[in-house]
Amino acid sequence: MREAIEGGCFCGRIRYRLKRPPMFVHCCHCRDCQRQIGSAFAINGLVEAENLEVLTGEPVMVTLSTDSGRPHDVYRCVDCQSSLWSDYGRRKWLAFLRLATLDRPSAFPPDVHIYTRSKLDWMPLPAGARAFEAYYDVQAEWPKESLDRLNEARARAKGQARP
């Protein structure tokens, strides 16, 4: 990614900038995502929260319940209710950006398809797609550079940033 990519909500009230490409991209077929966005799946780019810069407007946080019991905070536009990103487990340092809200949503294709056990029957997966019935082993699937970014962001959040 040479330049920052911008995105926003349906009505245009909220605009944001993605300063770095996602560390990893999920095409999530879980029932929660299907119900939340009213579609067959959600495309989530995992990014360090510090790499999301809100340019205009201010999203509101809506907390949803999950099967795991951990909070799922969804950041939405107060007017059009577009879901912009999520914070699963209230980590604050990691965001699941809804890539369809980018101005160029095709810029980041999925690395994996997850929760395919609840994939809609009529939705074919691309040939050769990495697919998992549930979640997956992050250490086994993520590229080293992305794992390094993830670990550095986690360390910064805990006040243990590496020099």
C-alpha cells in the first residue's frame, strides 16, 4: 500500500483513513456476521487500532453479545448505522475493519474464509481458498510480518513496546 486508503459510512457522515494495510483478512461466514450486516458474510481486515484515523464524524459504539460471552463492540455511524469496525473482547488495540466500507473495497482480498460450517449453501468459495469450519491457528496461518505487527501492537497496548 503506497498511500493511505480512505473509507466511510453509507451516508458520508463518518470518514476514516487506513494508514497501513490489514495484517490479515477474514471472510467470516458466521451467523453473527450474517445477521449483523444482513449478508452472506463479512470481510474483516485485522488492523492495529492506531492505524485507523477518523477524519470526520464520530462513530458510536454498540455492544453485542457473543456465544463466547466476551463483549463485541461494533462502531457504527449514528445516522445510517453502517458498521465500520469491531473490537472483539474489548482489547482496544485491535480492530476488525469492515473492508466493504473502504473506498476501494477490492484492495484486500480474503486470506482465509472462517466459520464455513455456517456458510450459506449456495455461496461457493473461490478455488484454492483457505477455509476453516471455525477459527484457525493464528501462528500457523499468518505471515511472519503480520505476526510481528500483531505482537508489537499487543506489547504496546500492555506498555511493553519493543525498542
